[in-house]
Amino acid sequence: MFGRLIHRIDGWIGWISQFLVLISGVLILLMALAQTYGVAMRYIFNSPDPAAYELSQLFLLLCGVLSVAGVEKLDQNVRNDIVSSRFPPRMHTIVVSTIFPLLALVFCVVLTWKSLDNALYALRIGQVTQSPWALPLAPIKLAIPFGFVLLCVVLASKVIHGIRSVIGERRQQAQNSGDTATSER
């Protein structure tokens, strides 16, 4: 029952993460178009438009925040294995599959909490960008905790799967040692 629920939640997390990675790809394309527009306005028409730079910054922020959960879900993040590769296999599994995601989860929970506080403050005071067209910042700042909430869910799922794999390894070792003891008799 619990395994089926985890599997269903993992499916939804995977689908949402993949969708947000696709949205991030579209944002990269829009960012490139905004920069091309800005360069053309500056150098061809000799009329620089500050909106192109500001849009590129906003798209870059959204791209990073929305894609981080998908990258973590696909396990395509950069990992430094200098220390953990020297551990024995069981310790490596415990550290990489359980402890690292748990520490990341704690960090992301704090980051989500503080970014949500910042976004709600921006919403409350009606914060806008400093450009002449004054974009409201609250919707953009609300995307940050949204992306990190999804990352927290992905990390919690990784912790659960890590604990299950460690327990499964322990059961497998106990079963193998029991089989060996039985065959020796």
C-alpha cells in the first residue's frame, strides 16, 4: 500500500518536473530572443531598450528555479564523489542515498521558507522592478518557493527511497547469511 502510494507520487513528481524542465527550455529560447532584440535595438537602430536585459534576467531566474527539481529527479546534477567514492559500498549507499538528500532537504526547506517570506512581503508592498515599465515582482518571487517546494518533495522522495534501499540491502544480507548458514549444515 505504502509502496504503491510512493510510486504514484513519484509519477506525478516526475511528470511535473519534466513539464517544468520543458518550460525552462522555452524560457531559454525567449531569453535568447530578448537578448537578440536588445542587441539589434542597441547596435542597428542605435536605440537601446533596457527591457531586453531585464527580461533576460527574469527568464534566467525562472529557468533555474523551475528546472532544479527536474534535474534532481533525473539525477542529472553535478556531484563530487571524491570523498564518498572511498567509502565501502554499504556506507556509500547510506551516505549518497539517504544522508546527502536529507541534508539538502533541510537546506531547501529553510530556503523555501525564507523565499516565501520574501515573496509575500513583495506582494504586500506591491514591489516592482526599477525599470520604466515597472514589472510587479511578486509573481516572479512566488515562483522561487514554488520551485523549491517541488525540489523539497523530490528530495523527500529520494530520502524515502534511500531508506528503503538501505533496509532492503540489510534484509538481503541477512537473508543471504541465513541461506549460507543453512547450506553449511
